[in-house]
Amino acid sequence: EAGKSFLGLVIAAHVACGKNWAGLTVNPGRALFLSMEDDAGILLHRLQNIALECGLDYGAIKRNLTVIDASDVPPLAQECTVDGGRTLKITPAGHRFIAMAKGYDLVLIDNASDAFAGNEIARDQVRAFIKQLGKVAKENKGALLLLVHVNREAVKNGAGGQSYSGSTAWHNSARSRLALVVPQNDSASASLVHEKSNFGRRLDNPIPIVRSACGVPTPAARSDLTDALVATADDDSVLAAIKAAVDADRTVPTATTGPATCWHVLRAYPELAAHLKKPQGKALVDEAIIRLHRQQRIKPESYKRDSKMRERWMPLSTA
């Protein structure tokens, strides 16, 4: 479990209290959290832990954050047949939600699989749903965050900026998109990656997220950021070595096992940091490759050699 619902509640609580989060300025406002997954008991328990762990004023949370237990509520939109064709319509529950959302600066819906009962691969239905949610945000002159589950592989490894499932309209219709990704074999930490932003600058670097003893997702503490800074330096070093290899017409294989891996090629280049050239550095290079791919700084490219199709890493022009 990546913890998207819990993190969404953390963000809503910070807006309610007007307290900055992860070094980002938070404007105070009224927040609405529509929970179509977890019931009121779970949400209340989480909010109490959030207030304690993050040092938030619980009174301000109660005044400015409205949490709705909609775990037994029908979807907000569903597929229907009109003149023999399949289309999407807003349900009575959806119309009640639209009316309820008036006056809130931030609205969160948890989550898409419960709110949307249409065909997730039908572009017109997904676009209509996202457009309706955008209209709610626009009328309130605020923001609306829809939480979406993705496949487990995308949660663990990212998807090169495509950590969503179903129609591409989930990505194309959204004005901004965040992805919460979890490293392999490490359920206690994650990274919040800003994968898209149409109306503003994307965050340059992922926000490291750790879980407290009571499970609250919080930005990594200053001491924890040391590892993140080291990882960033490793990423830059590996990327520089990949670029040097490609400029020299060397193939940088995507293989991570065997005698001809990415690490075997890159360790010949001075751009690769000395500690990454050592045998124990191979695992660090492999981890850096995953992060670079997730951040869309490199991409796998298919090519043919010896009548066989193979893959190699290529730097992206925007990297």
C-alpha cells in the first residue's frame, strides 16, 4: 500500500491549518475530503495521528476540514446507454457532491475507482469525468485532487512519467499529476514525484516520504535527506557517464545481470564517480538507473544486433 489516501489527508490537514509542508508554501483554506474507500472511524484515527505527528492545531483541522464518509455512497458518475451508444452521466450522488463542494478551496476525492463507474479505457468517458471535476475546481477558484490507484509495478518502479492505468485521457485531461512511488523492498518510504504541470513549474526533484511509527506519511527529516542528496549525486554521475558513452557510440545495455550490464560499460568512463566503479557500486548504479528512468531523464531504446532485438539506455534531450 503506497499510502495515497493517508497522504491526501495529510495535505488536506495542512491546508486547513495553513501550515507549510515539505518546504512548500501552503495557503490556508477550507478543505473537503470525500472518502469513498475508508469509513469515518479510520479517518478520525488518522487525523488525530496527523495532528500529533505534524504538530497541527486539531481545532483548526475540525473548523476548516470537512471529512465525508462516503464509503457506502454510489459512484459520482457511471456509464449508461443513450441512443444505442455508451456514454457517461453524472449520478444523483455526483450532483450532491458538486453542490456540497461549493465554497471549498481544496477538494479531495478518494478515489477514482469508487467515484468513476464508467469505462476507464474509453477516452471520451474519462475526459468527461475529469472535465466535470475541473469545472468544480474552477467554480470554487480552488483545486481538486482525485486519488487514483495504479498497478503495483508502477507504484514500485514508476513508469517513466506514465504511472497511471487505463486511457491516456487520465493523463492528458489532468492539468497536474503527482505520483507516489515506493522503492522495491521498502514499504516504509516513498517518493512523491511531480509528473505533469500545465499551469506552473514542475517540482524538479521528488519529495522523499517516510512513515512515522504510527504510519503517518511525512517529508523526510533533515538527517534523512542526506541519503536523498547522495542519491541525486549518483544519478547525475550515472547520467553523465551514459551521455559520454552514447557520444562515443558505445551501447549502454539495459541488462542488470550477466557479464555485459550497464555498470560494466559505464565504469570505463571518468564521468562515473569512483565509488560507483567498485563492485559494491553496481547496486547503486542499478538504483540510479531506476530513478533516472522514473524521472524521464533516460529511456530504453530497442535496437537490432546479430539478428536479435535488444535494449539500450538513451538520455532524453530534456535531461
